[in-house]
Amino acid sequence: SIVVTLKETAQALKLLMERNHIICEGAAATSLAAALWHYPKNHIGTRNDGPLKVVAVLSGAGIDHQTIIKCLTETL
């Protein structure tokens, strides 16, 4: 288990919206936040068959417009 903060989740949501044009629920963005800020960096690329790949399932659209605005303006 990995615990991510609300700020890390908001940053992941902002990243998804700005770079990938994806809007998903905050719960879905926690998997991206965990991979970005909590995955052990020294394990990346240590497998014999090439770089390690991480897959995050981004689903749902149960997020209101006020939360989206707060994430984009970093006021959470």
C-alpha cells in the first residue's frame, strides 16, 4: 500500500488535464500520484528485459467543476 497526499493527488489531476487532456476522478489520479512520487526510483530499469512499465487505470468522471478549478489553481 502507498499513501498519497491530497496535494499530490491534485498535482496528478492537474498533470493529466494539462498534458493529456484527461479528466478523471481524484481516486483514479491517486494511482498516478503514487507512481510519480512514491515509486522507488532505483527500481526503474532494473529488469533484465528492459525498463519497468507502470500502468495506471484512470476512470470515472465524478468530479465537480469547483474541484477541477482548485486543482488547476493549486488551492486545495
